[in-house]
Amino acid sequence: MSHPHPDLGPPPPLPAGALRIVALGGLGEIGRNMAVFEFGGRLLVVDCGVLFPEPDQPGVDLILPDFDYIRDRLDDIEAVILTHAHEDHIGAVPYLLRERPDITLVGSRLTLALIESKLTEHRIQPVKHEVVEGERHAFGPFECEFFAVNHSIPDALAVSLRTEAGIVLHTGDFKMDQLPMDGRLTDLGGFARLGAEGVDLLMSDSTNSEVPGFVTSEREIAPVIDDVFRGAEQRIIVACFASHVHRVQQVLDAADKHGRKVAFMGRSMVRNMGVARDLGYLKVPPGLMLDAKEIEQWPPKDVVLICTGSQGEPMAALSRMANRDHPIRVAEGDTVLLASSLVPGNETAVGKVINGLTRWGARVIHKGNARVHVSGHAAAGELLYVLNLTRPSNFMPVHGEWRHLRAHARLAALTGVPEDHIVIAEDGVVVDLLDGRAKIVGAVKAGYVYVDGSSVGGVTDVALKDRRILGDEGFISIVIVVDSTTGKLTGGPEVHARGSGIDLDAFEAVIPQLEHALEEAALDGVADVQQMRRVVRRTVGRWVSDTYRRRPMIIPVVVEV
């Protein structure tokens, strides 16, 4: 089993006849999926998604892949293949197209429609190439074949890439629902045919590799939703992903059956469901829908709201309802249905929203107390099935945190893939497929690029560290006035503090220490402003640490006269 090494250097030039694979995101994390394939001097990108920020990344809106690896080679990109329309697979496309707007986007009908709708907000008109399962298309030296797969959004695809180096099968996100809502089965026959031909490298979704067995069918959710509607006394509020067309369809069907009107809330929900409805993926019974502004005109027992916020996002509708910061006031007797699974890392935020809603009297139904969601990702039994169907010569787990990648690698070994043909890589690790072997050959930079408002890449890890310190410990500013020639103190120190938890009167104890330290520095000939700032920061920092066991940000301001 081949593992990345922290001391990996830059990769060598790509040998003739070799295929190079570099993941710029999606390995060791859930999100930011982006894989770059190189053959014969040309590039093909599969997916280009975002990662959503953690609580310890304050002020960050989105996290993008680092495009530095391909920035000087944008003209070498043949196309970007989008396996499906989830944000962790398409969310970074607008930022890539800012750098080269005419890159061809390849995907299914719904995927391209949703990304085009998103790009309209960025004022970008994309170059699109629509494909359907079963088709083959050449993009430069890459001959691509597309396969239908089930997922928690319609029209998802797997893709195989054929080059002189061999056949690579990239599953995208998939599961093997045998009774899918839209009747569109994962193309196991196509996978088997490819396996008989010889898959040189399988890159497969690892998200549920630790979960035994097979994922429950989407159809088993409908009776649970029906029971929720039957038992609801007042308003029903359903929160789910803005792209989960199948779940929304189930809610619409239940609302129609129980005589309730439905309104969508949230820009992404309204936009995505409008696209799905226009293309026929969402079937809306006549007279069912209301505008969100009309909701208050109807009795609570006659309405259903479908909104975003199932992951506890602070600005989403559901979080704002929980915080009483939304026109919709959750009240006693309301039912809130969280119809989605928890993305790892969001547990605390979701728990806070559930507590907030419960406080106002709502009954909250979620995956922890009812079967109201099934995963869109294959469990271990399904992953084994695909491994046995395709019989890959080499295996590389993708889309998952470290524990998921390693669990999937163990499954591959159980099916007979040789240990030294299993490649566990992380973002930026370079893998070459040559002469039937996939090997790690180096690494490139593949760090986080933060989007903060309109700023892309302007926020650094150092800035985030400062934000965390400010949020956790507050800050202390000390203003001093010094003689520009001698460095002697002529005014101050004047202390200001915010969020430090230290009373301003307490700083009277440190001012004599600070004056003494500055006098000694002046006697030693210190007249440089930067050195005086260091003296102030060191003296005050030591006092705060010794007295209060705190480490606030200390901001010295030195005024020369």
C-alpha cells in the first residue's frame, strides 16, 4: 500500500506514455473535490468544488482548491467534467472560469443547468457540452465514457478516461439504490464490461466505506415523511440540501396528499427547484405552490415551508428561525423536519439549531430520532461489489476523510488488489500511471484558498489565527508617545482593551513595569519603533499571562514626536 510522505518533493517531468493524476481537493476531507489528469501535455479536470468553513475559520464564506498548479497551464485544459451538481463538486467553477472563461464544462442536462444558473450570478456565460450516460466523447487525448450512477441528486455520472496509459474509472459520488425514485439505476453492467476490458485504475467514492452493508433505498423515506405529515398539528418546516430534488419531491407528494400548500425559502432552494421543475426532474402538482410572502395568510396547519439550513449554517433560514432572526416565527406545535444527514464537523452547529427550535416549542425530527434521510453514498457492501465488478489493477480511494480512505483501501485489499497497487494519496500528491502501475512520484502545493466576501485568497492562515485570538481572547492596545531622537517616553502609556475580560483599572499594575522597561530600553540606545513595540508587547504579554493566564492580542501603538 503506497502512502504519501511529508517530505515528498516536486514531481519529475511526466514520462512519455504516462498519465498523471493530481487531486487539488477531496482527499482527506469531505468537499473541494477536484482532480487534474495530464496526458501528452494536455489536462482534463474532473469536478471543481468548494469546502464549507469550520467554526475555527471565522469570516470565511467558502474554501476553494488552490489553482496554482494549473494557473500557468489554463490553455492546456481540454474540459472540466462535472460528475453532478452538488456544491462540493461544482461550487468552485465560477472562480476557475474567472481565470479562463471559455473552458468547456461537460456534464449531464441537470448538472449543466444548475451550474449555468449559478454562473448567471457571476455574469459568466459558460461553454457547455451536454452528455448522457452511455455516450463516448474525446477531449484531446482523453476518450471519456459516461455511466449512470445513483446519488442524492438526479443525473449523476461516473466517467472512464481512456489514454495510451490505460483505463481509469472515476465513480464520482454514487450508491446502488435498486429502487431509485427516478428509476435510473447505477450502471453495474457498464462497470462490469469495463472490468472485463481491464480497469487500470479505479478511483472510487469513500464517504461511507466504514458503514457496513448496503444503503437503504430512497423509497423507504416516503412512509416516514407521510407519518410526520399525518401527526403534525401546525406548520411543517422541512430543511434539506438545496439540490436534493428527490427529497423535495417526496415532501411535495406528502403535502399534496395531506392538503397542504408549499413554499420554498432561500435563494439557492428557489433557484435550484425552479431549474429542476423547468427541466421535468421535479413534478409539482397544480395549485400546490405558494410564494413565501403568502405564507402568513394561510392557517399554519395548511402550509409547508421547504428551506435550507439542515447543516446549521448561521445565515440559512432555519438557523435564523432558531435565533428569532427571521420573519417566520417558529411556535408551539410546529414540526421541523431535518431531512438530511450530518456533514462531518457540523454536529455542534446543528445541535444548537435543534435546541433553539425546541426552545420555541417546535417538535424537531431528524436522523437521530427517525429515518428521515438515507445517504447518497455507497456503503461498504456496495463498494465491495464495485471492486469485484471492475477488478482494477490499481486502486485509489477518493472523496473522504483519512479514516474513509484507509477503510476503503482495506476493502480493496480484501478483494485481491495487491497492497503495493493501492495508492492512498492526499491533496497535492502526484500519482503517475505508467506500465500498469500507479505510484506516488511527488507533491505540489494544494492548500486552502479562502473566500471572504468579495476577497479571494486575501485571507491567510495567519489572518485566521489572528481572528481566532481576537474572538477567543480579545485585544489590548497600548499607546505610547516617545521622543524620536532619544526614544524616551514623553506620553502615556494609555491602555485600551476589548473582549479580554480584564478590567481597565487592573492595568494600573502593569503601567509602572512598562515605564521601567521602556526607560531601560532607551538607556540601551533603543530608538527604533519596531524594537519599542516588541518591548511593549513582551512586557504586557508576560504580565497578562502571569496574572490572568490569558493570551489576548497585544497591539502596541508608538507615536514619535
